[in-house]
Amino acid sequence: MNVRQQLVLTSLLVLSTGFFLRDLKVTGQTSRNQNRQTASPGAKDKEIKKLFKQNCAKCHGENGAGETTAGEIAGVPDFTDQRWQELYDYQRLTNSIKHGRGEMPSFGKKFSKEQIKSFVSYVRAFKN
Ligand code: HEC
């Protein structure tokens, strides 16, 4: 084997190791995501309830009525009001959480698509 052949072989080896490692990383991530999605519905409800409490309740209140100081200053809607619930569709609420609206910050960078979906369902569940 001459030097040229050795060089080609070595670079092939380095390349394939790189691909192997990359595949490993991708596979690892997919299975983690799958775990998150297949968690039992009860666990998911609990998780979103906790996330709402940590990220949204400051303005919207834990009961969704928005009777908080920050909420009143910012002008939040009352999620328990049936008439308010009928005003907007799923897409609009999703967009508002993702990109923000008025005084509400955007959450599209902080939360996954799945989590934003769960927030919309959670907000919907406040209606009487
Ligand atoms: C800093 C206060 C604040 C925080 C924190 C906040 N919101 Fe809001 N939110 C608002 C305000 C103010 C509005 C009304 C916006 C408007 O219509 O001008 C609003 C509106 C909404 C709406 C109705 C949007 C529409 O399309 O009319 C939804 C749904 C919502 N918030 C969900 C959430 C969720 C979920 C979180 C947490 C991830 C959250 N908010 C965190 C202040 C906040």
C-alpha cells in the first residue's frame, strides 16, 4: 500500500466515524422526544399545570380568571368567561402564545410545539 492509498483509507475511516457519532446523537434525541410524548396523559396534565403556574399564572392567575395585579395592569382576558372562549379559534390562541400578543411575551422559543398545544388545551379547560 502506498502513502496515497493509506491517506485515502485513513480519511474514509475518520469520515465514517463522524457519521456514526452523528447518527448516535440523532437517535438519542429521537428516543428522548418519544419518551416525552408517550408519557401518560395524567403526567402530561400535571406537567402543563406546573408550567402554567410557573410561567403564566403571574398574569392569568392559577384559575385563569386573570384577577392578578400584573394581569389587571396588562389587561388579560378572563379564561373562565364562556363568551371570551367563543371569540377565538385554536390557531389564534396558538399563535398568541407562540409569538406574544399585546403585553404578553412570546413563548415560542421557550416551549416546544407540543407544549404550546397543551397550553391551549389547558386554557380551553378553564371555561365554565
Ligand atoms: C406578563 C403577563 C403575561 C404572562 C406572563 C402571560 N400572559 Fe397570556 N396574556 C397576557 C395579556 C396582557 C393578554 C391579552 C393580550 C391582548 O389581547 O392584547 C394575554 C392573552 C393570552 C391569551 C389569549 C390570546 C388571544 O389570542 O387573544 C392566551 C391564550 C394566553 N394569554 C395564554 C398564556 C399562556 C399559556 C401563558 C404562559 C405560557 C401566558 N399567557 C403568559 C399577559 C400575559
